[in-house]
Amino acid sequence: METIESIFGLIGDLTWGWALIPLLVVFGLFITVLTGFVQFEYFTRMFRVLSGKNQTGDPNAVSAREALLLSVGGRVGGGNIAGVAVAITLGGPGAVFWMWAIALVGMATSLVECSLAQLFKRREDDGQFRGGPAQSIVYGLGANFKWLAVLYAVCLITAFALGFNAFQGNTVAGAVKDSLGIDRLYTGIFLALLSGFIVFGGIRRIAKAADVVVPVMALGYIGMALVVIVMNIDAIPSVLSTIFNNAFGLEEAVGGGMGAALAQGLRRGLFSNEAGLGSAPNVAATADVRHPISQGITQSFSVFIDTMLVCSCTAFVILLGDVYTPGAEGVDGIALTQQSLVSHLGDWTQYFLSFMILLFAFSSIIYNYYLGENALTEITHSKVAQLILRLVVIGIVFAGATAPGATAVFFFSDPMMGILAVVNLVVIMMLLPTCLRILSDFRRQLKAGVDRPVLNPDDFPDLDLCRSAWTGAAPGAASEETAEGAKQQA
């Protein structure tokens, strides 16, 4: 067992420890420049998804908004509450600035990886869509790279569907026990039953659950943070000044100064928003949209919501309070966030936070399960295998909630996610020229006056696309709509 742990420890060191974070940052900057700062170009367009205007009209399809909320539900989790607190404790207030910076860069990375997942998605027999980096590998790079797709799928299942779901169950059960005194067993039973009801309903039920849960949790948490900010509005300039000064070494809050702030901010930011890690594209591919770039823009917005909104809420709650003392040893993690809220608004907030954690964890559990299910289809289409995965995930959620020590078994999760991210980055760079082509097509149609661009598969005959996945893009559809737009503009 020690040998196995040492092997996975080495994998973790070779990915997260040495190379992966710099690669994600450099690749993100590279993609930002090559795409012409696309995340800023279409920033205002991101908000259109909230109105549902990008619908194709199929009531049985997963909408762009539902895919957005499902991905937000997966990205937003314990990292937004406990992770931000850890980043501030270890890196100082300046870590918050670098979390913001990596999110702005990651928005471009997410747009590219999710657009590629949309481009190469496949329509299933039930009319739903499946896609993601595994499908992008097989249909974008070719069958010779099938082994790479299988490696990606195995890493995704082990890291997200198994390991991270155990941690989610553990997090919520611990928080509920600490604040409400409810035994872990009852929380585990509740989570297992609720998770089972959702995952056995398939992607439609998963998406519908996210459509309800995510707005409640996100708006509830953001609303509470806004109350804290308004109550301390006069201290905001001072907090912002501290964040920027600490970020660039003008003030030193912890040992390591700017280096600690930079390292913690980038690491926690990447873990939180998942841009470039290859997880969110699996969800992005389920949406029924007219053009791949449309969902890419939507998923870029998901990164913005995760870090610039939710993570910032946690940061301001902590930095505006009097619980956190820079450089001092004491409370950290979720306890720091919890005690900071109590100092602002009173004891009742610890119960509110427990409820938020429950929602955050539940949305992450169903998100993680779907990632595992989607990856499994790349290995086998067996219904028995799918049933086994569902039962295993429910069992793991229960075990993680009821037995705190059980999560130690999943020491392989982070190393597997490291391999996952490396594979995904290789795929992104190999298929980046293809993404730039469809981005040019999207821009061309907008320039011609088309308000809602449509992908026409005939414009890309060299690509292995699923024509039935683009039913709204019949031959000539894009050209006719472009011509009509140009005519109206004239």
C-alpha cells in the first residue's frame, strides 16, 4: 500500500507540484492572445444565456442555461468557501488578486475546451447529446488516439465520480454535525437517497435539479455576502488596497510575501474554476445550441461566476471581519469563513452556511456523477456498467459522509486529476487551430448581421462532425441566414 501511495505521490508532484499550474497559466495566456482576447470581446454577450434566448426550441433538450447552471454547480463547491479561506491564510489577502487574474485568463481556456466539446458532440438514441474531451480526441484527432481518450476517461471516473464525491459527502456531513449536531449517519442516508433519485433520472433530471438548486445556492450566498459588504462599505477601499499591495509585495501579510500570494491564488483559483482541467466540457456538450462558440461563451461565464462572484464573496466576508489576522496561527478553512460570518451577522449564519454547504456539495455530487457516467461511455456502453457506477457513487457518498477516515482511501484523486489536466491541455493545443476556425465562422456571421450564428457542417467537410447533432444547421442554413442578415443590414 505504501508503494502505491508513493507512486501516486510522485505523479502528483510531477503534475501539480512542478509543471501543471505554470502550464495552465502559460497556455491560458497563449490562448487569450491567439483568440484575440475573446473572453473580453464577448463579455456582455455572456449574460444573454440567462434570458434563454439561445434556445433551439426543443423542449426535451438540455438548454444552454441548464448546462451553464450544471457546470456552475460543479465548479462552485467547498473550494469557494474553505479553499478561499485557506488561500488567504497561507498566501495573505494578495492571493485573492491572483485568483481573479487566473479566472480572467481561464475564461478563454474554458471557452476553447467547451467549444471543442460542443463541436464534436454526438446525438444519442434518446435524442440527448454526449461529448467532452474524450470525444474530441476520438473524432477530432482520430481513432489512433483512442488510447488517450480511454486514459482521460479512467482519470475522470476515478478523480471526480469516486474520489471527489467521497470528499463532498465528508464535507457536508462534517459541517452539519458541527453546526446542527446531526449525526453523520443521518446526513449520509439523506445525501445517498437524494443523490440516487437524481442520478437514476439521467441527464434531464440532473439538469433540471441544477436549474433549481444552483440559482438558490448562488444567489443566497452572494446575497448574504452583499449584506456584509453593504454593512462595511466604508472599509471596502482599505480591503482592496490591502489585496493589491499584498499581491505585488508592497505589503507582506505572511511569510513568502508576493510569492506566497501568487502561488496560493493561482492554485486555489484553478482548483475552484476548473478551467483547463477537462471536466466542464463534458457538461457543456449536453446543451442544444446553434453554434459551438455560443456554449463556449456560456461556459466562460461559468468561470466568471465561480471566481469573480462566489469566491470574491467569501474573500470579502473574511477580510471585512475581525476573525482573520494576517500571519497569525488560528482558525482557517471553512471555520474561518463560518466564524467571520458569525462576527458580521450573528450565530444564525452558521446554520445558513451549513445549508449552503449542503447545496454546494449536492450540486457537485450530481455534477461529478455525470462526468463519470459520460466518461464511462467512452470505455463501454453497457447498461450494467452504468448501473454499477450509479450504485458505487451512491455508496461512496454515503461512506464519505459517515466515515471521515474513508476519504483517505482516495489519495489518488488529485494525481488522477493532474493526469486528466495534462491530457486535456495537450488536446486543446492540438485542436486549437480547429477552434480558431469555428471562432472565425462565428465572428463572420456576427459581422454579417446574424444575431444568433448557426454552425453549418457543410462549411467544415474535413471535420468528423455528427450531422444529426446540428439539426438546426441544415445545409445552407448558415449561408442563408448570413445573407438575410447582410440584406437587412444593407
